[in-house]
Amino acid sequence: MQYIFAFLVGGAICFVGQILIDKTKLTPARILTGYVVAGVIISAVGLYQPLVDFAGAGASVPLCGFGHLMAQGVKTAVDQYGAIGILKGGLIAGSAGICSAIVFSLVASLLSKSKEK
């Protein structure tokens, strides 16, 4: 049942993104940034953690889940380090995902051949 909830919630998040791409003049970069900011805002209000508890990876894997991760990291770091946690928290919480994105991008660039125009 958990897989079904993850699929439905993740699919709904992707569905909203696709509607935004098709029906608005927003660029994909702005939509992706909006998803991260929305995840931070929904997390700050306290509504995102119950969604993660309900849908698991369906809510934590999309970009709004990354915003939630950053917000929780900042909250934890501020409690632990004080004001400097505002700067450290998001990087500490998201470091594994950020590092993975950089490494996999490097590997993809090494394995693929660029096309000249």
C-alpha cells in the first residue's frame, strides 16, 4: 500500500509540474525553483512532514522534498550552532545529494560526446 501512496503523491506532484509547463509561460528552471521554495514554505508551516510520513519517497524524492530537506537541515543547525546554522544547515543536510549530482554530472560528461553545431 505504501508503494501506491508514493506513486499517487509523486505522480500528483509531477502532474502539477507538467500542467505548469504546458499551460503557463514559466520556464522549467523557474518551475523547479518554485518547487524547492514551495517545499521550504510547506515545511515551515509544518505540513510537509506528515506528507512524507504518508507517502514516503513519493514526497521526499521530488524537488519539493529537497526544499523540505533543506528547511529541516537549517532548523536543526540553528538549534545546534545558533545563527551560523542558517548558512550551514542546508549544506549539511543536502550535501549527499549535491555531491551525487556533481559526481554523476562529471561521469556523464566524461562518457558522452558533445555535438558541434
